[in-house]
Amino acid sequence: MAASNAHNGTTTNSIRHAFGNVLAFFILLLIGVLAFSIRLFSVIKYESVIHEFDPYFNYRVTQFLTKNGIYDFWNWFDDRTWYPLGRVIGGTVYPGLTLTAGTLWWVLNSLNIPLSVETVCVFTAPIFSAFASWATYLLTKEVKGAGAGLTAAVLLAMVPSYISRSVAGSYDNEAVAIFALIFTFYLYIKTLNTGSLFYATLNSIAYFYMVCSWGGYTFIINLIPMHVLLCIVTGRYSSRLYIAYAPLVVLGTLLAALVPVVGFNAVMTSEHFASFLVFIIIHVVALVHYIKGILSPKMFKVAVALVVSVGLAVCCAMVAVLVALVASSPTKGWSGRSLSLLDPTYASKYIPIIASVSEHQPPTWPSYFMDINVLAFLVPAGIIACFSPLSDASSFVVLYIVTSVYFSGVMVRLMLVLAPAACILSGIALSQAFDVFTRSIKLQLPSLLGHSHVDAGEASSESVVTNDSMKSDKSEDTSKERTSKKSKKKEKEPVEKPPSKSQIKKRLLVLPLETSIIAIVLLVLLGAFYVVHSVWAAAEAYSAPSIVLTSHSHDGLHVFDDFREAYAWLSHNTEIDDKVASWWDYGYQTTAMANRTVIVDNNTWNNTHIATVGTAMSSPEKAAWEIFHSLDVKYVLVVFGGLVGYPSDDINKFLWMVRIGGGVFPHIKEPDYLRDGQYRIDSMATPTMLNCLMYKLSYYRFVETDGKAFDRVRRTEIGKKYFKLTHFEEVFTTHHWMVRIYKLKPPKNRIRGKIKKSKSKASSKTTSKRKGLKRNPF
């Protein structure tokens, strides 16, 4: 009878397990649909259009790849950017996004699905957001089980921080890089749990894809060595840890060096040195463990002393070599962005071009609530849950959240790296909480309903958490049956076996029924608030493309399409080889949408070239004309928001032009543009500010709009209202005055002898008579 009950319980458990797997599969499909569909508001509300600035360059590169092939892409020299320097595209871009979208386009067209390259680029980010949600499920499942994995996956599908970089049309590197980041971490944890060399190889390939996709791959190659070192220090070294780490360093570094933009930086820059140092340490530890298994205790002490001394000598030698390699570099082998992360004040002091980017600024406290919302309050609970019990996988997640919180506090762009960690820990916290509350209700509900009998399947599945009443029922049933002494002993064993476990489970899982119900209701309301906030963020905050602006007023919705209007005018009214100068923010869009050569763009690789443009904008009109004329510039484009209240215009960015220009050309000094330390454009502005080119090109004829020349962004009347341009002429201003295009006037022809009429003629006649010189016919 007992054997048949056990068999039935086993069958019931297997059926439940299979049903749970099928249900989890369909839930994951729905999560993928949710992740894809919540990012389509931009297409529904506006149109299928590329967003922001960098995505236009990625789109242009993808067009070139699909048209000319991969070999021409690797060897492409783009002469339409950074004139007259140009740019080698294949060696200066992370090709992961471009190759991914190009492959998708090729596969779809091979299947006779004729989508345009632009459509594929628009929908690449929503597709990979679904992949990122599934990767989050796999990673969290390895840490705390399938329930936590499903919860974390649905949280990541809707987290606003990730939505901001993966809406339809946001064709940037992070669109595929976040999936590569999470998937690499999953394969590392999977290898750590299984010790499989197969997963270790897949981990190296996933890391290679991450290197191809985004410069943030250095976060991986530093976080994983930190976790390996943590495991070694806390005495958790194992062969599984060695298999998870050693192939990643060797094979991953070799693969990373194949990416042209990385190349020998994979072994020559300081961002990678931590992985090599931990690689040496783990081999020393592995050698010590191997010697311990084959030697006696006395010989082991001698051998350990020898191994440790040799290991220290090797480490010191490696450190000396590394110090010698990086000593010649002023940044000690670190890149400017890495130094700005390690020292938040570094960029503002030494590299203003990095500090000028808005996404490189530190975030404010409200931005945390905006981007991760209630997850900020669930993360501490998830950290506590990871410590009960603490495993290699859970310690990695804790280390991930700690480092990502620090980096997100330095740079607002890295909120994107924090979001997956916050979702994983919040998913663990919610899953554990629901598990505690539902088990408490399940254990107390039968007693309240008056049932004293529990099904065999439930009893077998909940044998760990049986209470005293269930034990008494079992003892009464067994006393009624006539069994032998052996069977009585067998039946007593499961009752006497788990007393300690049941006490622990009762203390952890059994809570008052009313408390459990109220807690579940509160958690459901918290989840509903998160869903509402995420949908609002996806629909309103992060779906509007920067190329098309909208505003709401009492008379309805207003659409500002000035950017495309200006680029279309450039495309149709200028020559194909004309050069356009603007601040670097608009370089990618000008090249991609107007198909015109630009002086600088968003790659920002040459600080001197950008400083030259900044100096021209900061100089008086004649000096600026000479700078632009020397660069063969024919048109100058400025963005002005004073009429419609667009705050991200060139006047608001102007001080960064001054700082960047002054960093290379010392005659440009920031205090010359400030009045008592304040940046002003009204009547109290300095003469240097009122006479610089940026002021004149922005406010030329502005007084004609309302008669007062009131700037709605700066909320003041401008200081210099009536002036004329002598070296530039206005050729086009968009409907809302947001984009203004000026043409450089040609240099005046200087003809000898052509002076003022009366005096010049008389003087020329007298001098010719006196000296007897012939007039120059030319």
C-alpha cells in the first residue's frame, strides 16, 4: 500500500513537473511578446523612423554593408566625415549591431520577406529585448530557480531604463549589447554550476559577441575576475571555477583581439590587466590544490612555500612589466572614459568633450525612480535572499548589483547596466516573498475549512513542512492497520526524520493567514504600479524620436519636423561636394540624411578638430569666417530653440564649445563670455559673448518674430537685437526657427588701383605723368 502511494506520488510529481515546464515555456513566449510590443509606441504614435544621433550613423553603415558586402565594409574609408581627415569605418566601429541587422535583413530577404534595411534597423532593438528577457530567465533560474527567473524576465521586459535604449527606432549598440551582457553572465554561471567545458566555450563566444557589440565589454572582463578572486579569498575554489574562468580569459582574449576596433588593446590596456592577474592567481591556487592531493602534510607545507614564493615572484615580475608598459602613457594605459568612471571628476578637469555629453553626467535621485521605479526598494530584499543560502551564483549576482550601482552613480548612461541586475534581484525577492506567503496560506487554509485529510500527492510534495496535526493523523491511520514490525519501522522513519527541517520551515514559511493575504495584495498592487509606470514611460517619455518633436497646448498637438526639413533642404539645394559645419552633435544626422560632407561628427575621436569648430563658433565673425574658409566650409548649420522653447539648442551648449576650444587654443577663455561668473545673453552679457559667431547666427533677425526678441528658453530679451552679417548670409531657416543654415560669402576680389573714384583717378593721373609709368591693364 505504501509502495503504491509512493508510486502515485512520484507519478503526480512528474506530471506536475512536465506541466510546469510547458506552462513556463508559454509564459516565456508571452514575456517575449510583451517585451516586443511595449516598445512599439514610437512606431504607432509617429512612424517607422530612426531615433537620436548615433543610430543614424549605424543605419548608414548598415546600408553600406547590405549594398556592398562585408569585405568592402571592412575596408571602407568614409570621406564624407571629419573633412579633410576622413575616417576608416571598418577599424573604428563595433560591428556587432551592424552585422546582426545585416544578417537579419539577408535572412528575411532569402525567405522572400522583402523588408527594407530601415525597417529591419527600426525593429532590431525590440526583437533583442525579447532575447534579453529570456536570457534573464536563464540567468536567474541558475541562481534561484524557475519562479524567480520568470519574475525577473517579466520585470526586465518592462523596466523603463532598458526601454529607453531599446524602443523601436533606437538603433544603437546597446540594442544587442544588453542581451550579450546577460547571456555571457548566464553562460558563466552555468559553467560555474556544471563545470562543463562546452558551456565554457559558449561563454567565450558570447563574450566575443559582446566585444563586437559595445565598448562596455570591459565591465564583463573586470566583473568576472572580481568574482573569481572573491571565491578564492572566501575559500570557495573548485575545479568548476577554474573551468568557468580560464577558457574565458584565453579564448575570449584571442577572439576579442580579432575585432579591429579592439585589436591589441585586449592585451595592452589597463582595463584588461585585472583578468590576467587573476588568471595567474587561479593557476597558483590550482597548483596548490593539486599538490595537496598527492603529497603528505609535511611535504605539502614545503611545496606550498615554494609554490607561493614562485607565484609571488611571477606576479611581481608581471606587475613590473605592466608598470613599465603603461608608465609612458599619461593616463597609465586607461582610456578617458574608464578614468572618468574611476574618478568622477577626471572628465570635467581634463576631458571636457566627455563631460559635455549629457549621458555622461551623474544621475539625480529622481532618475533612479524614473528608470527602475519600485525595483529600487526590492533590490535590498533580493540581496538578503541571495545570502540564504550563499552560493557561487548568488554571490556573483550580489557583486554585480554592487558594482553596477556604483557605475550608474557616476554616469547616467550606465543605468542601463544596473537595470538587469535590479530586475534579477527584484525577481528573486518577489519570488521568495510569494513563495512564503502562498505556502503559509496553503498550510493554514485546510484547517480553517475543517478538512483533516490531505491528498497523497500533496502530502508527498509537502512532507518537509508537515505540522503536528498531520503527524497525529498518520499515526492513527497506521495503528488501525495490521502490519508487521518491519513495516511499522519503515512508516515511523519519515515521521521521525525531518523534525529539525520542519521546525526551520515552520519558522520561515508559516505566517499568520491575514498577514499573508494582505502582503500578497500589497505585492500585487506594487506590481500593478510598476506596470502602469513602465507603460507610461514607454508611451510618453522614451518613444518620441529626437528628430521629430511634439508639444501639447490648449489648441492640440503640435509637431516640429524642423530637423528633417533642414536636412532635406541641404540635400536638394546644395552641391554634392559641399562641406557643412555644425557642432558635432549633428554630424551623423547631416551625413546620413542630407548626404553632405561634415567637419566633425558624434564619433569625437579628434579633440583638436572639434576644438577648431568650437573656436570658430566662439570667435568674432571675421575670424570665424577665416577658420571655416580654411576648412573649405560652404554652409554653417546652427540649432536655435529660443522661439519655440527647445532647450537643447546650441546657445545652451555654447559654453562647452568655449571650454573645448579653449583647451586647445589658449586665446579662447571662458571668463570672457561670463558676466560675474554667470552665463548671460541679455543686455548684461559681455561684449565677447554678444559679438561671437554663435550669438549672431542664432539671433540674426530674431527681433522680427515678436518685436521684442524674447528668448523662451533663457526667459529673457536678448542683449543685441539689431545687427547685420558681413561674412555670412542666411540661406534657409526652418518653419519654427529651430534650424538655421548660413552660407559663407566668397572672399572679396582685391583689384589693384581700384580705389575711391574722384581722388583715385586724379592721383593715378598725376603719378603716372610724374613717373611716366604705364597703367596695369589687369
